Amino acid sequence: MLLPTESRLQLTSDLNICRILNGMWQVSGAHGHIQPQAAIQAMFQYLDAGFTTWDLADHYGPAEDFIGEFRHQLIATRGKEALANLQAFTKWVPRPRKMTKKVVEENVNISLRRMQVESLDLMQFHWWEYNDKNYLDALKFMAELQTEGKIKHLALTNFDTKHLQIIVNAGIKIVSNQVQFSLVDRRPEVAMVEFCQEHNIKLLTYGTVCGGFLSEKYLGQSEPRNFDLGTASLRKYKNMIDAWGGWQLFQELLVTLKEIADKYGVSIANVAVRYILDKPAVGGVIVGARLGVSEHIENNAKVFGFSLAQEDCDRIEQVSQKSRDLYRIIGDCGDEYRR
């Protein structure tokens, strides 16, 4: 199976990525046990299918180590040139404190070592506390390490529009910002999308299938109780659904999505991902991969085989208009992590 050309995005001059990124939060331990060797074998399947781009973090359990081992096995079985087809984007999520170049470099070196790379493709930075201004120092030191070749590109995770602007105004070149963006959570459309368009920053979106809620599995089902939700993703996105408009309205959304999906011979999740991929400033959608446990390679590939008509988008919008304003309830992108 080979993905079509439109599945690719030239994110930077030297980074050509798959627009569906394989999310590795699912190996962190919050989604059940992952068997390492089975996970590595699944990574080969994703790569061979054209899903070449991985999203991970320093705190996603063994995710960085998996990338390192995968690279090792890729070289051993296919030669070093095979690495050209692989992109791995990690994150640094430090505890807010005074930042020195030594602290920043030590943490970057840990990721370099674990991932077995000489330079990080994309370092996505998250900061918990905006009142602690040391995030600007951290980014400036990261920019120095970029100049020295340890990092290829700088990016952010869960920064709001106001602080993204502060960073851009400080002269730090940001390639992307990773934010929650879905048919349920459309907060990026309020301010973030426009700012990113103006400054040539792409959005890498997560939560786009709401941890699996945007699927046939939950269509026509009674509202699940908390102890029915077996993963951290499901618990997280059930809270978002509750804030957005509740289970009854969510069922109305699923019915609408199912009718649209049937028209194109695809799944509800495909429609949910396609809708967000088509939004301005969106570079890619991150879809979680429970490596060696539950693969969705063939289904994910269908996203690139159809386009939504305006009438489809209008039908989705009719449901969305009945929902609550999450921007007013929660705030801008990432504000749910800083309350």
C-alpha cells in the first residue's frame, strides 16, 4: 500500500512529512501494556505503508527509546539510506524554573541519545506556567543549539495565541504548534489559525478523533460511565464532549458523520480527520498508534482517497452550532493545561 502524493507536506525545506502522524502517547503506559518487540515490528508496517512521521515526547514512557531501536533495526535490515524516509518529532516538557544553556543542552542530549540521532528533526516545547517567563530563555538556548546543529527546527506544544505571538516577536522561528483540534474542539479557529497563517506556522493537531469516540463504536450507544473508559484518551475526551454539548448532541454528530462516511465508503474517523486536515494552517493530524495492539493503517489511508463537499461541511456546521462555546468555557488552545 502506497499513499498518494497529497498525503505529504513539505513542512520545511528539509522535512517532508506524512500529514497523518503516528502518535506515541499510547506507549506511555496510560493505554495498557505495550510489548516492545511487537511495537517495533508495527513501526515497520507503518513506515512501509507511507506513514513515516512519528510524534513523541520525552515523557511518553519508552517512546524515544522505541525510535532509537527502530532506527537501529532499520539500518541493520535496510541500510542507513532507509533513515531518509523517517521523521521523528519529540517534545521537551520541563518543570518551570530558571533556564540555563546547560540545563537545556543536557535535556536535548538525553533525547539525542535515546533516539540515536545526531540532530533532532523537530523539538516541540511545552511550558506549564506562563507567569514564569523562563520559557523565553529556554527557547533562546534551544535556538542556539539549533545553530550548533543539535536541533533542526523549533516548534511548540499547547501554546496559546498570545504567547505564540510573544515568542515570534522575540525573533524565535517557530515551525509548528501542536494543539487540540477536532469537530468537538474547534477553539483554534477563533484566533490561532489566523495568526499561524500570517506567520507561516503549521498546526499539528491531536484529539482529532477524540481518543476513538469519533467512530462507529460509539454510534447509537448509551453514554459510557467513567469506569467503562479504559484509556487515558477516552477519559480525557469524554470530558471534552461533556463540556462541548453532552452525549445526546454527540450522538447527533455521529449520525451525521456516519451518513457522510457512507456516501464515500469510509469511516466516521476518516471524515473527522479529513475535516480538520482541510482547515487552514493545519499541517498534519496526529492519530494515536497502540503499537502491536491495535493498528489502523488501512483505515487511516482512506483519509487521502476522498474529499468533503461543501454540503457535507454545512451539515457538520449545523450540528456544531448547537454546541457550547469551548473558547469561552476553557479559553484558548492549551488553556486546559494551565487552570
